[in-house]
Amino acid sequence: MTTFNVSATTYLLNYLPEYVASDQGFFTDAGLEVTNTPRIPWDLVLDDLADGSAQAALGGIWVPAMYHGRGRELRAFAQIANRAPFALVGRATTKPFDWPELRGRTVACVGATGASVAIYAKVLMAENGVDPREVNFIQDLDNGILSQTFRGGMADYFVTDDMTADALSMEDDLCIRSRFVEDGGQVPWSVYYSDLDVPVDPAAQAAFAGALDRAMDWIASRDAAEFEALLGRLFPKSPARRTVQVANLYRANDMWNSSVIPRQSYDRWQRGICDNFLIDAPLPYETLVTGRDATRVSA
């Protein structure tokens, strides 16, 4: 068995294929002994890569992009989440949602796992005809603090994970205005990446990605209600019915369709993080993606 340690930026439902691959023995079948360690603060994943205690970091591809040419080279080799697992929560209304209603309003965005949530919200605004400079942002606070203060009246809208958004929407004065998994299109939201300065085993990376694909097929082939017990073990603090509903929402919207990083969504996200000043220009696919994904690209 080959040891393969994953250092993760968080622990969320959108990472489900990895948890399924472990639970169902798919990693074992691939000859891997996989561990997953969520890190707080999230940037400890970079330390784990540097000292060799982790063979992969699980997080956003914006991190390898941001570091490229700036003293550290990180490369993505597999994708786990093909959509952004977040929602825009607003104050109760019966009006259909339209992005221009955000102009002049204040939007709070979770930021405990980095810059990507606020950046993606701004990308969606720009793609839907709203200049992000016309919107006021509250960033860099964790989900718990923002949930409490949003309930108390801070901000007009709140971008948070789908599970939290569902919980908030149960309150009479709050509602979900947009689900990014439904309205936001494809984006390589969560990927596995390694450090070029630390020796890696390409065969282990390929085996890991193959087990992820097997887990994605397993999830796609059955309603989430059929593995409710597993979801309950993985997310014991969340109501089982809500977890099943969100898992089925992800299944229906191709959150987990392949471990291959699609070129088209990669290019889209590169433009977005460039427009938000993390990089000077979009980076070609082959610059950040290595291994089998560099040669076996989905459209």
C-alpha cells in the first residue's frame, strides 16, 4: 500500500467523493492508504506540502495560480468539485431574483478558507451585468460570525455554503436568492495540487484520481437517500434530511462528474481571478495542470 496524505482547506459536502472512496474501499483497491486532515487556518496545507507530510493539498486552484512565478510552483492534478457550493441568501421577498438588485447593496462573503468565495461572487456579478464596484462587500470573517451578524441585521445579502444557506432559509425573514451550483456554471472549484519542489509519485496521483472517478460514478448511480446513513456519519451535526437534499442538488447539477479539470471552466476561472488582481494575466492550462489532466482534457 502506498501512503497518500491529503491536507484539506476544510471539511465540506462538496468533498464527498473522497470520503466515499475511503468508505467504499476504492482507494484501497487502487493500492493507496489515504488520510485526510482538514487544516485550520487553511494555509497550513502549504506547510504540509513543503515538509512532505502531505502528498496533496485540497483546495482552490487560485492558490497555485497566485504563487506561480512568485517563489513557489504548485501544480493541480485532479478536480473534485465542478461547481461552487455556495448560495446567496437575502432578506425575505417574493420578487424573482435579478443580479442588478445588488447594486448599492451590501454583500457579506465567507472568507475563512481564502479569497475565492468573494472573488467568485464578483465574477458572477460581472458576468450578469453588475459592476462589483457598485456593491459593498464585507469579507474575511468566518461563517459563524457572519451567520450570526447577518441574522442580526448586518448586510443585505450573505454568500455562504449551501448547508448554512438552507438553515438560514428556514427563518421567516430570510430566503435563498441564488444557488451558485445552479446559476453559476462550471468552475474548477476544488482541486488537488502538489509542490514541484517535493518529489511526487505520478502513479499514486493517477491511482488517487481514478478512485475519485469511481466514487463519483458510485454517487451518480444512486439517490442520496440510499446512502443517508453514510452522510449521517460524515456530517453528524447536520440534519440528515438537509444533507440528503443538498447532496442530491449537487448530483443533479454535475458537481461531481469527473476528476479531470475541464479546460473551458479553467480558462473562465483564470479570467476571473485575473480580473480580481490575484494574477497579472490568465495562465495557460498546461502551466498549472500536470499529470494525466495535461494530456486528457475534457472540453
